[in-house]
Amino acid sequence: MKALFSAIALAAATTVAGAQDISYGLHLSHDSDGLNQQRATVRGAIGSGAGLKVGALRYSAADGWSANGQLLAATYRQATTGTRIDANAGVASIGRHDHAVASIDWLRQLGGGGSVGVSAERDVVDSRLGLDAGLTFNSVAAVADHAFTDRFNVGLAGGWMWFTDDNRRPFLRTRWNVSLAERIGLNAYLKTRSLRNSMPYRPEYFSPERLDESSLGLSTRFVAAGRVVMHAAMDAGEQQTESGRESIWSLSLGVSSARNAPLRWSLIFQAANAASLFSGNGTYRYSSLAGQLSVPL
């Protein structure tokens, strides 16, 4: 493995030397289980959509537990009229385990403002017990969005997840969106999530026998001072499992450069709680901060 990541350093240097642009990413997160995650990545775009991404990963907890890792992946991005592809495939070494990781998102725009696509992913189960056990999952989903009117659209994603502990999880997510004020990008939305686990109550990750969620929220997205994009969303609702009902809420705040800016950047804060919107108490809390900077060469 040392030889592999010596090759990573050489590949990264070669990619940067011949890259058309370089993207730097940083992701920090913390949850109420005490798990902290830090992930730093560098991606060099070589041309014709191809690129190479390398990363450093660290997971830690307050009691001294930690797991360090590295990532090497080939990437491919394409955005043509009506079609978008974003894919990567590589290897992640975390603690004592080496994992093949990959993802692909393919989206095709249709007439009338609709779209269809496919999303597939293989990744690690990033909980403390999951990392120690070397668990991974595979998922595949069909995605679609349809604009019924100029102000109302519905999106959905449905598919399956397969975990390496033999758990199977069918899932369905929907989002019903109504435009309230186009000038400031104000929308009202309803989002839902439903899933089932064939082998529930796994200790490595949250896995009730069944879960159904629904939340109502507001979102906005607008350009400030002609050059900075501001976006925010907040929703609250209810989560139901075979054990009972619980209030949930989530929040997202972001700022980014304009899409056509030569130097592109973004910063996004997200939080989610299994608790009442006006209460600090609850069974689970999660927060994250993610930043990205893309520099043309």
C-alpha cells in the first residue's frame, strides 16, 4: 500500500503539471455520536472531461479513536446540450482496509423542462463501527424530474442499496416544489423519504426495519451584488419508524461565485437534527461545512 500511495503522489504531480484547471475541496463534519470527519481533496482536469483526484481522509472521536486514509480516483465530467455526466472510480485506503469506490451520475434533459437519469455509487459506511469493520455499500437509483407548470415541479429518486453485511435497502425520495417569487428564487417544497431494511438494527449504522419521513420547507437562491450567489433552505417535519414518531429538521446555508466566473468557489454549511425545530434535544445531530475552489490554469 505504501508503494500505491507513492504512486499517488507521482500521479498527482503529473496531473497538476498538465492540468487545465485545479479544484481544491475541504469537507468537515461532526455528529452527536462523537464522530469527526475531515476530508481534503485535489482534482486536476486534464482535458476532454478526464481528471485525477487525490485526497487525505481522517476520522476521529473524543476518546482518542482515529482512522486515517487516502484516496486516489480517476474522474470524468461532461456537460453538453441536454446531457450531464459526473463519474469517478478509484481506491480508498482507510485504517486497515482498502476499498474500491466509485460513482456515476447521468442526467438527460427532456422537452418541457423535465429530465431523467441514473445515479450509482459504491462507498464506505462512514461510521466508527462501519470503518472498523470495513463495511461498504453499493447503490443504484433512477431519477426523474417533471415540470407540470412553470411554477410547479416534482422530482424523485428510487432504487436499492446493498451493504456488505448482506442488508438490502429499497428506498424512494421525492421533492414537490412550488415557485413563490421568481425574482429572489423563493420556493416552498415538500420532501419525503421512505426505506426498508432486510436486516434491521445493524450496530454499524442507523437501520430501522422501516423509515418514512416528510418535511415542509422554504428555499431561496439569488444573486447579490451582481457576482455572489446566496442560497438557503430550511425544513421541518416528522420521521416515523416501527419504534414511533420523532420530529426532524434540516438547514442549509451557502454562498458561491457566479457560474461563469473565471475563479469558481463555494462554501456550504448544513445541519440536520432528529429533534423539534425549537429544541436542542434529540436523538441525533449532524453538521458539516464544505468548501471548494476551482482555479483555471
